[in-house]
Amino acid sequence: MAVRSRPVTWGDLRQAVVWRGLLDALVTVTARAGSALDVVDAGGGSGGFAVPLAERGHRVTVVDPSPDALASLDHRAAEHGVRHLVTARQGDLSVLPEIVGVGRSDVLLCHTVLEVVDEPVAALTAAVAVLRPGGLLSVVAANRAAVVLARVLAGRLAEAQHALADPGGRCGGFDRARRFDGGTLVRMVSDAGADVIAVHGVRVFADLVPAAAVDADPSAAERLLQLEIAASSRAPFRDLAAHLHVLAHRRDSR
């Protein structure tokens, strides 16, 4: 990894593994499709991924159900001088092809969206249709194993038991978010028409380390970041991460 010009932040710790996997995978896509890609960010909100990708010269369409988030996206894109490369559209995952068109995109980001849609399998299958054959799919979703472990460590044993047994990985009737294990997520992506190329664990350790322990040592955040990257592709650590990151290429259906 290149030498950093600024200290590692908690934001880096939360997203570094996703960015590393995504940018590595984009190398193959750009070699095939050209340096400027058509990217769809489903549920991309205020542009945490869209704006940095636009700064790299890619054309990004963000589809999100929240008008407030899209307003924030427009403001952020303008601040970073990439408003001409970022398009905002209101909608959700299940109607993505109607909004951006079928087979017209090189990259589809589907980050922390499957947890909240009504029919995740059907929604993902519909969404993948926006990709050209060989296009890159990036899925980030909450991991069931992580929430079970976190609830046990917090002493909330009944919630841990519920999440362990519940098909959707929910902690109880109050919990609306769905969670997945790695095998389920990989099957969903494959059934949606994409071939998996990599699976990484996101935030294997970061959520378990007290912030005070990192803040007290200026070098601790950098060491933790390196540890996150090293553990992200190694079992069993990957399988206990807060989120799972699956990268895949859309199959040619012909």
C-alpha cells in the first residue's frame, strides 16, 4: 500500500477493504470497456462511492429512494467538481432496469441494499440486467455471523439466539434488517446471473476494537487497517466480518 499523506480515519477502516477489492476488479473492466465506465450505484445515497468514482473519470448514475440523500449527492458532486459526471435518479433496486436501461452499464454497485428490500433474490436478479455481459457486480451485505457474535459480546444473548435461528438473521421482531451468510450471498449472486470472482470480509476487527484504544496510539489505526486488509480474504476471519463483499462478472446469457 502506498504511503499515506494523512492519518487513517475510522472511515478508512470501514471502507478500505471494499475500495481495495472494487478498484482491483475495475482494472479488468476498464481494460475491456475503456478508461471511462458507466457505473450504476443502487442505493448510493449521498455519493460516498459515486463521487470518488466520478473523480476517476467514470460516469455514475445513483438510484436511491430518498430525495434528501439525492439532494446531498448533488451538493457533494458539485463541491468536488464532478456534477457533470453524476446523475441522480429516484427509485429502488427492483426497478433499476426501467430507470437506467437493460445492458447499458459496465459496473453495478449494490452496497448495503439487500438488507432492506422486500424480495432480495428477485430484486438482485432484476438489477443485474442493467449490466453488459462481463460487467462488474459489487455487492456488500450484512453478515449474519457478525451480528450473532456482536450480540453475545454485548450480553444480549436472546437476540443472538434469535439471529442464529432466524432465516433472515434478524435479532427479533423489532429488527427489520436482513442479514446473510457467505454461502447464501454467493448463491444469490450466481442465481442472478453473475460469476463470483472474489469474496472479502469487511470490518473483521474494526467494530470490536474500542475507539479509545486506537485514539491513544497514533500508529494503531494504520496497523488495524493493515490487519483488516490481511484478514479480509482469509477464513475464518472473513466469515466473521460485519459485512461481506462479493465481486462478480455478469455472464453472457447467449
